[in-house]
Amino acid sequence: SKKLFAGGLSWNTNDDSLRRAFEAFGEVLEARVIVDRDTGRSRGFGFVTFAQAEDADRAIAEMDGAELDGRRIRVNEAETESLTAVGLEGVGSDDVRGDGL
């Protein structure tokens, strides 16, 4: 499996709409929008886990910069879910990948 980070999400994007947007590329094991634990409101990013790495790579190529629910989103490979604790919504995709390029 391969987990992707999706950032810049609309406040209206939920787990179901995130899953639907990515299912066109292959089997999605999990799609989760991260919400504020106090308010329940979206934090503007989430994760999508694909069963097959090739499907995830295709989703990155097609969905990074695409529009979802009226917002242009960014999509890249997630390093670890623990990075969500530091508020990745303001970090550039190169920083999220950690490759420094």
C-alpha cells in the first residue's frame, strides 16, 4: 500500500468526497480528512491510502494541482502520518516529501 498526503482541501471536502475523487485511480483502502479535535472542522488536509503503489503514483500525477470541491489541491506521497501533528497545511510539497528539491 502507499499513503498520499492531500493538502489545500476545501472545508467542504469530507472522507467520502475525498475517497470518490481518488477511486478513479485504483482501490482506495482509506481516505481521511483530518479534523480539529475540538471543533470537528476540517484542518484542510487529509490522507488517501491506495492498495497498489502504481495507482497512488498515477493519482499523484493526475490530482496534484487539480481542483476538488472548488479548491486547487496538492497531492504527494506522505512520509509518516505523525507529520500531521505539526500542521502541514502551510508547508510546501517539497518540504512534505523531505527530498529538498
